[in-house]
Amino acid sequence: MNGISGETQEERGRSEATIRFVVNGVNQLDDNNLYSAVTYIRHLPWQIFVRIIEMKTTSGDPPLEVMTKYLLCSVCCDQQSRAKRLTNNWSCNARVELTLVAQSATGHSIKRNFAHKYISAQNNGWGYTQFIAFNDLLKTEKGFTKDNTIVVEAKVSADRPYGVIMRSNLGNIFATIQRKSVDIYPELAYFMNESMSDVVFKVEGKPIPALKELLSVKCEYFRTMFSGNYTESEAKEIEIVDTTHEAFKTIIWYLYSNQLAVDSDDMLIDLEFQFEVYRLADRFQIKRLLIYYENQLKANITEENLELVSKIAFTYEINSLKTCVKAFIDKTFDKLILEDSEYLKKINGFTDDYLFDKSIESGRKRARNTSHQTSDKTMDWISGDTSDERSRPSGVITFVVKDVHQLNTTDYRYSAVTHVRHLPWQIKAKVCEIRTTSGDPPSVVMTKKLGCFVICGDESRPKRLPPNCSCVARVELTLVAQSATGRNITGGIHHKYISEEKNGRGCYFVAFDDLLNPEKGFIKDNTIVVEAKVSAGRPYGVIMRSNAGNIFGTIQRKFSDSYPELIYFMNQFNSNVVFKVEGKPIPAVKEFLSFKSDYFRSMFSGCYVESDAKEIEIQDTTYEAFKTIIWYLYSNQLAIDSDDMLIDLDFEYSVYRLADRFQIKRLLDYYENQLKSNITEENLELVSRIAFNYRIDSLMICVKKFIDKTFNKLILEDSDYLKKINGFTDDY
């Protein structure tokens, strides 16, 4: 709700409204402006103001100059400044119908109409200086006054404002700092808090306190500044010139929280301010913020933010962004050309006359949509498959076994890995000794046979399947004949592969002696060929990275310029405490954890033995889960230190459990909000487990609704999966 008028934000965003101003004490009006209450249109504050104005007029015969009093009626926009404003460069075209309302049956209302371009930098009241002579206004027979009051109305129809962007617009990338959410954002306790800071920046004469240690962790520029080689390293106060207080404060908040947000609840944000924040990100080389800006703007160009995107793209020569701007202009040219002329001049200037060139071209032919989508597929380092191919539900493994004569009963031979459903599948083969019965009378003898098995999980690598994964597969295993006289031998397998079990399944194809016999047609140049056609159902207990229900990213270790905290992450040299989890070390920086988490702040406060400890053991969790929590506290990014395409749901649950244990409320909120809106069959186990174990009513309702909606489909799933869901949901 709007604290001024009780309007909702949706109402404040309307394109037109009527302002009604009841002016009391009319006979006491003087030359001071009297303002109506604020009415919001297009999220700008509009008011009527009135006053008495004296003007020279000519009357009588012979004509004489006399001073006559008139009622001045005007409509202004954002005239009365507020303490905090992020909208200093806007303009807005409006059409206004201004009415002095008759309050008696004998009177006649007076209407005046005008169109005006309101500009923030100007004294922008616009209306009529001689709306009515003051004496006529006071005459009872005119019908305008009643109980010493008059009523003035203004119907305002406003176009979208230029130079600003609305918070709810697709192209806006700024959030609002929620100062009441200290439990979710512990860094708020430090933000703009001089008593908890060790340096004060002065910007436009106003102070911005900060923590040197934190800025050094998050930004190479400040790390160098405070390294000891510069005067700023010992300074208690540092002046920052050539920027604004609000823009620099926004940069400090981003370094504190990894959140691009402004310290204001204004619904309109000045595009010049947004450009200034980008300029500071470039000045201080905060590459992650630069990349975030560019990626967000590429994907969300609108008429409202086109000025900003064009200015960034062409000022900083960002070719990919320039291409997107040109594509947007091409696509929307017929609509853009109808916009305000000043706006078009700005766009043309920012884009090196591209809009002008486009105007010339449009005289010859219609604008073409030249936007192109490029494929972004990652390659599998093992087999050269793209990630799309690796997710296929079926695939064929071809295994050419060389040096067949050297096969033995001890060592397996392995095929290359083929990915199906993002799981690694292989054929393995060796000679197996099998008890068989032969002769008359029958006797048990040991016979050597070729054993071929299909396994799920790359046994040649240290990492096997995710630890709680299962997958039902149908396999057609074939020993391929390599001569015209030979015949293939085929065997069928239907098996549930489970990660915790020894999961190879296959066939004892043929006696080894027969395999080596050229007449059988299997061997050629001392090689044989084995094929396996694998058709796999979706794996249970894991979720694929690309699935809508996955909320985890990947730590990109090669991008240390974008993530300066990578220098500290898992770096014992740059840390002052080591956590031991499952016997393995996770080094960390105490000050940074204290800043980001109340739990760790208490742990290291001096009241507990851990405050001075160099090594702290963390029990009842896994190494990878705790490492993920540390990375989240460092970066505000929920990501894992692995490029595996499948993520174990038990692992995701362990991370949530740690977020609850360490009371990282922002992460808990993120989990819950993301999962509410993205429940799928793949993550239903996880969402149900979190919702019902932690009794999160809103999430429990979402789970039940999803089950109700998809019940006929769910009931066909694997029985073990259904038992798990039933157990997690209290038999729902």
C-alpha cells in the first residue's frame, strides 16, 4: 500500500486518474501555492495547486490599467521534493482536463484542456494563470463557492515516463533493500553502520561506512587499495569523487550481499542512476556485476530501458549487447518511431546514428527481424556428446574388444562411456568360468565362457553414480557376427540399476573356444564386437541440472575475475579457520562468515571455545554439503563444486538441513520460494521431505496440489519412488 494515499502499487501505475481538490477558506487565498493531496499516475506524484495572482488589465473608457486578482490553477508532477529520490531525469507527456466545478444547480463548471511535456529538471507546474477572476469566483450567483470552499478537478492522462523504468517492468534489474529483514540479510547489521565499520567513504560530502576486510574479499580493486602499499590502507576516511552518494552506496550493498538493490522504495528508478552504478562497477572492476548487468539486459530489452542498454552497449563497446540493441530496434522499429522525439534523439545518439540509418532503410523496405538464436550446447569430455545427447532416453554402446586371445578370468575390459539419461553406461567383458553339466553319466565341469555385462556408473573413474540413484533400464545385448556365415547372439535384460549395489547385468554369451573359432564368425583380426542398446527410464533420487525443479548452479572456478571470493574459497593460506568434515578440511575466513551469518557471528564472538580455535569439527553432515554452505555464504550463490549433470536429492536436502541448522534464513527462503513454483516429478521427493519434515504449511499445500493434479501420471511411477513420496507426505 502507498503510505500517502492508501493506493495499491497497481493503482499507482495506472495511465490516467482524476485528482479532486477541495479548497477550504477560499476568501483567505493569497499568492502562496496551496497543494492538493498527491495522486499517483504512472508511479509519478501529481497534484493540483492554486493561488491568487495579480495581473495588470485594461478596463474603462478611457482605458486604464488596473491590477486584477485571478485564480491560478495548475497541475504539477513531482513538484514537492522528497528526501530520497531516484528519479531526477524523467520526462512525461500528459493531457489534462482542468475543471472548476460548479457546486449549485444554477452554476456552470469551467473546463480548460491542455497538453504538456512535464520534465523533472524544470519547475513543471502547467495550467492557467487567469482561470477566473477572483471577484467572480466569490460571487454566490456564479455557483462555484459553497461554505467558503471550491472544488477543482484535473483529469490527467499520462504517457509512459521517459528516462526512468518502473520496478515491475521486465527490463528492470534492481531490487529494493529490505531493511526490516535483518534475520534474512545479516549484513544489514553492518550496512551504513559506522560503529561496526573500519573505514568511511565520503561521497558528495555524505558518509558511507564500510568494512575493509569484506570489500577486500569481494573486490580486487579494494584488495589492492587496502593492501598496505597505498595511503588508503591506513586511512579512516576516503573521499570518492566523480559519482553520486546513492550509486556508491548501491555498489557497497552489492559487495556486501551480492544483491543489486537500491535503498529506496520508489517505484521508478532513474536510468542515469542505473548507468552510474554500471560505470562504478567498471571503475572498480566488479566483473561479476558487469556480467550480471550485461546478461540481464541482453535478455530483457524493452522500450523503457532501451536508453540504458544502448548507452552501456555503445559507450563500453560491448559487441554482443550492441547486436541485441540493433536487433531490438529492427524488431520494434515501427512502434519505436512513434515515441517521443527527444527519446528518439537520445537512442540515435547512443547507437551511433543506427536509428537514423534504420529510418532511411525503412523508406525502402519494412524493418526485418534480424535477431538470431544461437545454440549453446556443452560437450561431454568423455565421448564428445552434447549435453542434449547425453540426456537421451536410449543409446547404443558399441564395444570393439581387441586382443581377444588375451582375455582372461581376472581382468575386465571396459568400453568407452556412453551417456543415457545423463548416467554413464558401459559394457564390460571378461572370460568367466561357469559350472556346466556334460557327459553320460552327467558330470559337473568348469567351462570358460565370454561374459558381457552392462553397468551403470563409470568404474574407471573415482566418482560413481550419485549415491542414492536408481534407474530402471531395458537392455538388448548383442555379440555381433563379423562374417556373412555367422549369426548374431542377442540377449535381453530388464533390470533396476541401483547406485549402492554392484549393478552389472549381462549374459554368458558363448564358450570361449567357440568364440575363437573362425568358423563361428565372431572373431576378425583378433577382435570381437559387442553392442548394447540401452533404454532407460528417468533416474530416481536425482535431478538433472536443466530440470525446471533444479535450483543449484555450478561454481565456475575459471572465473576468478568475476568471483574474487574464489581466491579465498578452499584456500588455507588465505583463511584463519579450518573446518573438518568427514575428516577432510574446509578452510574459511571467520570474519566473512560472521558477517554473513548470525550463527557464525555468535560462534566467533569470544564467548565460545570456537572463537580462538584454528580447527573446528563439524559433525552430522557431509563434506560436499558443508562446502556448498560455505560457498553460499561467500558468494550468495547456491552452487556446487562439480559439473555433474545429475544432483543427488539427498545432497540437496542436506544443504537445506544445514541452512536450517546455521539459521541462514535467506537461503531457507530461497529454497522454499523456488521449490513452491517449480515442483516436478523429479524433485517431488525433495520438496515433500522439506515441506513435511519442517512443517512448512505453504509448501505442504503446494505438494498436495501437485499430487492431486498429476495423480494419474504419478501412480504409474516406480513403486519404491511412490513409497518414498507416501512416507514423506504422511500417507497423503
